[in-house]
Amino acid sequence: MLYLKVKSIALHLSKEQAKEFIGLCRAHAEISAKDAGNIKFEMKYVKLPGAVKVIFLELWKDRESLENHAAASAKREHVSKINAMRSYKETIEREIDVEDIDAIVKRKK
């Protein structure tokens, strides 16, 4: 089974802090996309008045790959900074069938 994880983070930040936060999130997405077992790792953001909302879309080949990524990420400095700045986090995680994911994987190309 493949694993899909969607993480949403909302922040109330100054313009300068928002720029820094988005940069940290981009770095996390770039590094995470190279982790073993990753099929897709995207980061999107929306700037709102006085706030930023960041969404990570992650697709992993199996649960073990997702868990290994989580363990590695916990040790990364940029992730510590992201966690220190965030004010809200919502995570959705579930197993999915290969048929369910065809459209998502095609978007990666």
C-alpha cells in the first residue's frame, strides 16, 4: 500500500518572518523529495493578510519509508525552525490503493 500524507501549517507572521518560513519549507520539500521511498513531495503556500498557510503533499511507497523520513526529518535543523515558528498544524495520513494515486503521480512529471 502507498501512503499519502497531507500536512497544513498556518502561521501569523510578519512579512519578513513569512519569507523566512517559506524558504525553510521549500528547503524541507527539496530535501524530503530525495528521501528513500518518496514518490512525490510538494510544498504549496498561500499568503494571507498577516499570515501564511503552507501545505505539504507527500506520497510514500510504504509506511516504513514514511516513518524513516519522519525520523530523519526530526533531526534536520530547518525542521526544528519550522516547528518553532508554526502556530497550527493539521495532518491527514492514510493508506491508498495504486489506482487511487495514478492522477497524482502523473502530475509529478
